[in-house]
Amino acid sequence: MLAMTVLVTGCVSDPSISLEDDLLPEILTVREDGSMWFRERPIPDRDVIIYSDGARGEKAAVRIRMEPLHPDFFRDTIVVVRE
């Protein structure tokens, strides 16, 4: 009976989720020299598509590489900040 109680308790409990990470927008930084940084790493021009968001701002789609198990994909709606 004790083992069943422990098993049910372990399956019912929710994992801790950080809501702060979900609320913060991802940012692509474009510096004056034209270099681009995403997640504090440099990113090549060929992996970025910048587009207008319709509200006088810019958004970007960034190629995310998942090789060798998954094909590459573009993550979009990333906020563009120009320095």
C-alpha cells in the first residue's frame, strides 16, 4: 500500500515551471557593424530573416539547427533590437 501511495504521489505532482522564461521575449541584437547576436552568441547573416511586424518594429526568424536527429527549422517572432 505504501508503494502505491508513493507511486501515485510521484505521478500526480506537477514539475516546477519557470514562468519568467516564457514571458521574456527572445531578442536578436543587430550591432552597428552589422553583426548579429542571438542568445549571446554570434549568428551568421544566412541564418536570419528580418521582417516588419506591422507596428513600426522588426521581428526576425532565426534558423535553429537540430542536426543530426532533426531537420533545421526557423523560430520566428523574435524581437529585433538595433544598437
